[in-house]
Amino acid sequence: ADENDSRSEENVDENENMWTRIKLWLCWSWTYLWGVWFLLIVFLLWILRTPLRLRENINYSAMVMSSLSPKFYVALTGTSSLISGVILMFEWLYYRRYGQSFIESISVRYLSPILGGSDTPTTTPDCKVWRNPMNLFRGAEYARYREATRHSALTVYDVDLTAQDHQTMCY
């Protein structure tokens, strides 16, 4: 029985060693595959240069590009700026509502498992603590200010906003 166990362990070790070699060979071959792919594309373009009429198409595209007016470029940059602004606005609204970036959450949830990241998406905690970006008074600072100036730094409006923010962040 001991001989059979040692033989099966040797076979397992040989199989694992073989799979490790195959994995290493595949990793090595894939690192150089991009070079082969590039050479293949260059070769195909060289072979098909006459049927594709590459020279004529390059000359035609140069003519089209030189005939574009400044109005076209103004419209192009204006349109791209408008689209970027709309994306930024929706990203900001999503962040205000859910407390995280829409693009980041999509990439973590859907792209990360595809690209080899963790399979489980990271979740945000139920309630976030802000970093106090506007340098508002907190705790003892507020009490010290109130004692020194004899009036409240916070209005009813500020307290109401804080309560609303707390509700949207924690629920």
C-alpha cells in the first residue's frame, strides 16, 4: 500500500510539473505574440498595398484634412466639450447620490473580474465619514468658538442640511 501511495504522489508531482511547464511556455509565447502580430500586419499591408490602393487613399485623406475649415474644428471641440460636461454632470450627480464614482463602480464591478482583478466587488460602507473639506467646526472646536464669541456658528439651515446629508449617506 505504501508503494502505491508513493507512486501516486510521484504521478501527481509529475502532472503538476508538466502543467507548470505548459503554463510557463504559454506565458513566454504570449509575451512575444504581439511582435509576431505586428509583423503579420505589416506583411499583409505590404502584400495588399496595390489592391487596397493605399497610396491613393492616403493622398485622398490628406486632401480632405487640408480642406477642413476652422469652423469644423470649433464645432468638433465644442461638441466634445459638451459631451464631456454632460458626463461630468451625471458623474457628479451619481457621486452625490451613491457616494462613489459611477465609472469606478462599473469598472470594479464588471471590468475587474474580466481583467483578472478580484471576483467580488468592493462594497462601500453603510455610513461614510467626511473629511471636513470646508473646515467646519466639530465637537470641541464648536464649543470653544461658542464660548469665545457668545453666538452659534451653526444656523438652523446648517443643522437641517447636516441631518439631510446624514440620512442620504447612511440609508
